[in-house]
Amino acid sequence: RSLEMPMPMAKRRTFASIRPSSLCLLSLACSVVEPFHPVSASRGGRPGYTRRSSASPPLAFVKAGGSDDDAMSEQNGPSSSSSSTSKALRDELLELLAKNPSGHLDSDIRGQFSDKLRAYAENTDADPSDVVFAIGSSVFGIDASPAPKKKAKGAAGEGGEEEQKKDDDDAVIVSFDYMKSFMKEVFLSYGVAPENAETCSEVLIEADRRGIDSHGLGRLKPIYCDRMDDGILWPDRPISIERESDTTALLDGNMGLGLYIGPYAMNMAIEKAKKHGVGFVAVKNSTHYGIAGYYATMATDAGCIGLTGTNARPSIAPTFGVEPMLGTNPLVFGLPSDDPFPFVIDCATSVNQRGKIEKYAREGVQTPRGAVIDLDGIERTDTDGILRDMVLGKCALTPLGGAGDKMAGYKGYGWATTVELLCTAIQSGPWGEDVCGVDRKTGKPKPMPLGHFFLAIDIETMCDLNTFKKNAGDVLRAIRDSKKSPTGPGRIWTAGEPENDARVERTAQGGMKVPVSLQKNMVLLRDNRPGLKEKYGKLPFEE
């Protein structure tokens, strides 16, 4: 009814900006406290509306995946004073919504709702997945979610606090040289050419040196070995040059390992830049190419500015959408400086990646609100449910900035789309569902032909390299030396510095920590790949 009422243009814009799913949430909350009944105005109260009888049994929200019993136990709750306060605040919030269906347009009501919601969030038993927090975020623009709760020790699911602690305690430090050698031998056992096996193992071990554990040894078996076993990428495919000019090229990776295709392409871009000032190389029919920062660093090491990006299986929903359409699509820059490390910004265009959510599952904590959205437009926090529904295509990651436009999520969405275009438009390559990696009809793995791009700009064609490095270093040091937040860690980092810190720390400790889960992967590879058992009869963590 409110949508049909005339209202000032400013308020129309405000109302129209609310997603339909948010209106559904609001109407659900209102109906829980005071269901609509068709009564006449003569009976008192607002026309067409009446309060539920006090004798009516209270209703309760049922969390996704929960049962009616879960809802009742949540409704009754513990008998502590904290729980009573929490329940009272929640009831006040719901009543405020019920009495003011258009309260999000009223500054006084917004203020009351904000105060009550923040007070509710401070209660220890406040559930981050409670619908009132979704209403606060989606309808009122108030992000007041309580801190994610850790699972109880020994909780079911992927990990739990106790299991994670045991995994960390049993981790063994292994030298980088040993680990690189092991990974190289694994690639050789699949038939990867020796020079390519050397390159592949170097890309992976560099991720571990930089502290990017999600893209090093942790990817060896599930991303590369398992996919070679499944026949959806190949160990020995050649790289073809389809088109080439003095400054550009288009390569075909022929579904070989992206770990050797990527370095080949960036090296070609650098060579062109050294001859002509700039080099741009696009690649089609490649596969996962490891940490994108590796390629930006190749450029900085050669005295160039580097840029690279790759598309990936669909994970990100567009702004105001809920369907996973775009990959996590990193857009990566590298610039040399006179610091001990280059400036390299290597990150996805989504708030989080699947690997980070898997990490939350291992730690037994909920996913922060705003990182994932489901088909109903709800910002999800239930980590195990998110991982399940991502496989089923029932939820998606949000772009940098989060869902909607409150925190400028359209910016991350725009960058993700830019990368997708640069990885498909030149290459006439597949994207979206065509690179999901799963045959929807059979459920079997299928090839994921990815696109990449690589840009190198030779700095010496425009200014002295050392001058550039000093200028860049001066800016970065000024940023790091700026005033620190009194509530922060007392330090400001610039891009590339955390990875350098990890390299220094791990080198000092003698290598990388290999947790139990990756120890098991190494044993499986050692025991099942030809020739490895003879060379690695006893791994460093085996007594």
C-alpha cells in the first residue's frame, strides 16, 4: 500500500533503493509481532490493521537449516539476565518495526532503531544470523552485527576450535628448498617437462614464502594434481602464438598448467616493453596460474611497472544481483621502489574468496556479514551452510564494498567486470557458467579454460629507474609514517610489506609450517605417484 501512496521525490528515491528482498524481511518482521487482519477503521486502531491478541502464542523466526524445535529453544532461551535483556531488546525492535512499516524514511525512527539494534548486538547471546540484523543492514543501512561466535570445542563441521589448535600444534617446519624440490618431483611424475616443472614449483613455493598459504603447497594436490587426474587440465601442452605485433600478442595455452603459461606470457610482455616501451600479452585456454602477484613482481624485478589479471569460476554476484556471475578476478599492480620490497597489490575483487571462508570453517567461526549473499538477498554468516550452498549455486560472494551500494559495492563489481572483459573479449573466451568446472547434468568435473592478461611498462623510457624508485619509496614511507590510529596495531603497512614480513620471518625460522592436513596430502602424493616413494621414503614429519 505504501508504494501506491504519493510521496516527495526524495523519499521515493530512498524507498525505491531498497531491494524487494529487504521489503520482504521488513514485512516478515512486522507480521511476527502484529499480523495483519482485515478489520474496519471503526473498531479502533489503524485502518486495515489490528494488534494480535495477547493470548495469541508468540511466533519465532526459524533459522535457515534449523527445525521448529530449534526455533522454540531459541525463543525460550537461557534464563540468565543477559538473555532476558537480549530478548526484551529484540521484542522492542520488532515492535518498532511493526508500528512503523515505513520507519526507514523517518529520521527519528531510524535513530531509535539504530540505538536499540546496537544495544542488542552488544549482548553476548545475540545471534549474528538474526533477521533483525539483516533488516538493519538492508532496510535501515545500519551495520551493527555482533562479533562472529566461535564454535564450541569439538563442534561438528569442518574443524572446530580444538581440532584447529591440534592441527596448528602438530605443524612441522620444512625448508623452502625441500618443499620446492618435492613439488617439482610431483610435477615431473605427471609428465611435466623439466623446465616447466621448475617454473611451476617456483610459483607455488613463492606463495608460501610470502605467507600466502592458500596458493602454495595447499593448492598442489586439490587444484593441480587432482585436476590432472580428472583429465580437465594437461601437464605437457605447448603454448601457441596466435597473433603478435611489436607490442602485443595473443597466446593459446591449450589447457596446460597455468603455472608455466603465466610466467611465459609475462616474460614475453617484459621483453616487448624493453624493446618498445610497453608490452601487452593476452592468453586464452589457460588454467589456474597461482598467485597473481608473482607476475607483477616479475615486472618490477625487470625495472617495469606490471599489471595482470585472470578470470575464474563464477563466484561474485553483481551489485543488486544475487546470482554468481563473475570470478573473484584479481586485478594486480606492481611498481618498483627503493624499499627492500616492491609495491605489489595482489587481491581479489570480492570481499572474500572461497579459501577465506574455508579458513573460517576450519577455525569454527561465522563469516562476517556482507561477504556472502544468497538467492533471497540475505547476507549470510553461517559458514558451513555458505560452503554447501556455494557448490549448489545458491549463494554468491559480494564484490569489494559488499552487497548493494551502501559501501560502494558497485566499485568492486566494476573492477571484477573489467577483469572479466580483459580475459574474454580479446580471447573470445568462455566465462561464467562455462568455466564453473562442473558439468551440471552429470556432476562430473569439466575443463575450466581461463583467460589472463599481462602488461609491462618499461620505466626507463620515461625517467631514470633509480629516480622512480626513490620517488615511489618516499611516498610509501610517508604513508607508513603517518599518524597511527590509537585503537590499531600501532603500524601502517603498504602493499607488498606484509608479504615481505612473512618472507623474513619464515626464512629466519627455517622454512614454512606444514599443518597436518597438508602432511596427509604429501603422503598421498608420495605413496601414489611413480618414483616418489624411492626419493622420499621418509618425509620430514614422519618419525
